[in-house]
Amino acid sequence: MLRRLVLALSPMCVLSVGMSAAAAQGLLGPPPANAPAVTAPAGAAPPANPPGTAVEPATPPVGWSPAEPAAPVLAGSPTAVVKPFYEHLGLELDPTQRKNFVDPAKTVLDKSDALRKSGQGECLDPNMALDNADYDKLAIDKSLKSIEAVNGDQAKVVVAFVVEGNQHRLEWKLKKVDGDWKISDLLSVTGEWALSQYQCE
């Protein structure tokens, strides 16, 4: 019995230690003001990606808030590709915008267009970029923040905003094709859906 208890608690201890280290490094939000600096032991190699310089696409830390100031959007960046979808409601459903998409997102959007044209109805919600929240331009403009991470020819742009007191977070996945960033998928972190999972047939 004691052996089973020890075996059952072992993963919990490892998880607890791992979470403490992640919190100390600021991966789960900003570290407390009195947190000790995390340094490598003497003689150890420095980390491949020091804190704050990660190259892997990732969702923002748990403590990241849409109230933080936004960085300027660089022309041709993944964020520059995503930004128009928050300036023009329903742009993701406009067939003239397919040039900004690649598979799997493009295939789903094309199938949705075909379904609509056949008169069989709509497959996708008209405001997917807003996580299907009610459109409140003032609230979205006031709270909209984004953060991007690029890893070679892959990128993610995480967008967060608040509508009617509810926080929304979406993740746009992009691929670099012939030098231009194209949207490959859109996922709702808060709504737990992905564009690529829709079956528009």
C-alpha cells in the first residue's frame, strides 16, 4: 500500500518542482518582485534560449493581459497579416481574401464558399476572428492586443481582447510561402475550436 502511495505521489512531486521552476523563470506570468534570479549552476552551459528570447511559437504566459501595451506592427510580419481581420468584420469569409490562406484553412474556407453558393446554408460563423463574440468595435479596439512568435517558416499570432467583460484569446497559425506569411489555421483558446476541424460539406 505504501509503495502504491509513493508511486502515485512521485509524478505530483515532479510536476510541482517543474511548475515552481517555470514560475521562477516567468513562464507562467511575471515572477514575483521578490523572486530570486534563476541562474545556471557553476560550470553549466547557458540555456540555448535565455528567458525572453524563446524561438518556439507559443501561446502567451498565463499572466499575459490584454491591458499590456502593444508593440508596433511591422509591415510583412505575421501580425500585419492578421490585423486586417480585426479591422473588417467577417474578412476571413471573403473569397477575395483566399490569397492570405493556405491549407488546411484554405480548404475549409473554399468548401464553406461552395456550400453557401449551393444555397445549402452557412458552415462557418461570420465572426470567427472575434471568437464568435458580439461585435463591439469600441471594446475590441480598446482592448485588442497581440503577440507573435516566429520559428523559421512557421509563426503564431496570439490575439486577446475583451467584449462585455469576457476575455477572448485566439491563435492564428501561419506559414511562410514564397516569402509571404499565409494563415494556415485559426484556433480559439477560450472557445476550444479550430477552423481546420470544421467539416463544410
